[in-house]
Amino acid sequence: MTIEEGDAVLARCEGNTFEGVLMPSTTGTTVVKLKNGYNMGFKPDNVTLELIGKKSDMTGAKVALPGPNPDLPNISILSTGGTIASKVDYRTGAVTSQFTAEDILLAIPELTTIANYHARVCYSILSENMRPEYWVKLAEEVYNEIKAGADGVIITHGTDTMMYTAAAIAFMIETPVPIVFVGSQRSADRPSSDNAMNAICAAKVATSDIAEVTLVMHGTTSDDHCLIHRGTKVRKMHTSRRDAFQSINSRPLGRVEYPSGEITTYLEHARRGERELSINTNIEPRCTLVKYTPGASPEALLFASANYKGIVLEGTGLGHVSTEWIPFIERTIEAGIPVIVTSQCISGRVCDRVYDTGRDILKAGAVEGEDMLPEVALVKLMWALGQTSDIDEVWKLMTTDMAGEITRSSRTWGVYS
Ligand code: GLU
């Protein structure tokens, strides 16, 4: 029988035997995906392949899924792409989305004991390709699902920019039910994949009493618990670790034990049914984040003010830039463009009343971004400028806690995991 891409094979090379799946190759090498998820390339002359299973035999069987259980809550899963939504297509080698509800439940059958699911693919993109206008469309989809009766919404998302989208949805939607963002650092075909555990913990939070926008991901490098982070207080702090997400300037909202699914909360939170569903997606996407570095030319501000309607400054320490920048900040604000000061320290609160350079920034008309993460301040500024162009009103919105993004108590400053 001929061996085709997607078939299970034994590859023999120089006295060693490797078991895996024959992959497509564009380089002339013979590529086998090993059971540990890694691809191994062989010179075609140097390897012999033995067929151990046809692809059609391996994928042909249909597993019967249980029908909806009227005693379980109804959860909507909205997929936007990223690693959690990808699988390798052995015919083409492409990494593709596979997100019908049936696909998800076949891959993670434990989910069927937690809820009934309705799934929709909103986007199939890597999250670096997310855009503010996509947040708007996603917010509308979330709103429609909740309006149609969903008891909770799970949004699957690439991890790179998941916290921006979570913050955007938190500013755009008042929700009576949980809205949970989840992703995965390692894809489903890797033995260390975190996608099943993260999805199960996300389903637990989506069916819980935590009626807020949260982000649920591994809490440690082990498969023991996930953390529940508030969508406006979280950052991806590591490029590849499974516990990459940490709450900043706040404790995590809670944790989910795995596999028991038991939830413990650490913070006060909105409860199911407490808030009326509402949506406000007006935004001004022409806002930017400018990072100050020693010696950086203040002309960066000239460019920003010529091209954007609002600027978040990522200053040093308590929220500083060099003296040279001050007149440029003044001119920017005189031109009606708000400037919000955040800190590249990440942890802690901006306080521009301590040093001269800080006092000068305030005199120039900039506003302190409190203990907001710079990226959250950016998303919020887009939203605030979508509500009003009156600069005083923008200042008011930016210094008022709207969705848990500003913590008043200094006891909570820091990085938490
Ligand atoms: N960079 C991609 C993304 O954010 C893949 C990484 C991931 O999903 O974690 O969508």
C-alpha cells in the first residue's frame, strides 16, 4: 500500500526507529511528526518508511457526543484564533482553526460534563493581527450571545494580545454573566499542551458566579490550577511558559483547581445577574503608546500628535520623561490631544508630584494614569475618546475606575501569580 501524508509510519534511519505521522514537506526532506509533537526531518535516501496506519483508518471513526443536557448551563464559545484554536492539517501541513462546537467537544470531552455549548468562529487570526475594529465586532458578538440567553461566554484568543482584547471588551460591555478569555501557549498536538486544562478551567469560570471579563490561564508550570485574572489587570509576562500570565497591581481574582474545578476567589467581584447587559463600542482607534528612553528625541511626540488623537506615554519610574520633552508635551495638549502618563516599571502607581520632571509634566497638562498598565491605558483612551472629545471629560474618564483597571489601595501594587 502506498504511504501518503497523514499516515502513521515507522521511520528507520541509521539503526534508529521513530514512530510518527508523515508530514507534507516543501524542502525535499522526509518529515515525520513524532509522538512528542516535534517534527523530524530525514534525507530521503537515508530513511525507510513502514506504514503502520492509514490516515483514513485513524480519523474515520465518529465518536457520538451526548445531546444537550437540560440541567446544564448554556455557554457560547467565540473563537478568534491563536494556538488554542489550531490543529495541524496533515494533508496540507497548514495550521488551521477547527472550531465547531463538535470539534471542541470531541477534542476535550470533559467539557460536556460542565455545560452545553454553542460555538462560533469570529476570526481565525494570530492575535498579533487583531485590530481595534475587530474588538468592536467581537463585543457585538458577545453582546448578541448574552442577549440570546447564554449563561456565560468563552472567547478563545491568541495569547500575545489577549489582554488588550480582554480590556477592550471590559470597557465596552456591562455584563450580567461571566465573559472568559482563554488561550494556550502550546498547541494541541504537543504533549505539554495547556489547551485542554485551560479550556476546562475557563468553562468552570464561565458557569460560575463571577460576572466579569476575566482571563483564565495556567497558574503554575504544573497542571494543578488555573488563575482567574481580571481582564484589565493582567499581562503576558513570559514568551513561552504555560504560566505566562500574571495579575499586575492586583491579586488574581481567584483560582480554579484542576481537575476538581473548585473555584476560590480572592477579590470582591460582580455577581451573576447583578448588572444589566449593555454595550458601548464607540472608540477612537487613532491613539498610540510612546515609550520614553534616555536621550529619546521629543520629536517622537510631534509625529504622534500629527497622526493620533490621544497619546499614552510610558515614562520612567514614577512617570518621568526628560526636561527636553516638557515643551513638546505642552504643545501636544494645547493642540487638544490628551497625554496620559504611565510607567515602564509595570508595578506600582504613577506619581508625578515627587520630582521636578514629574511636576513639570503635570504643569504641561498631562494626567497621571494611576496604576493602569500602559496597554490598558491605551485601550481605555481609545474608548474614552470614543465617548467624548471634550478633553476635561476624557481626563475624568481616564482617572475614574470603569472596569477594575484602577486600584486605589497601595497594598495591592505588584506582580501576582
Ligand atoms: N502569536 C500567536 C497569537 O498570539 C500564537 C501564540 C498563541 O496563541 O499563544 O495568536
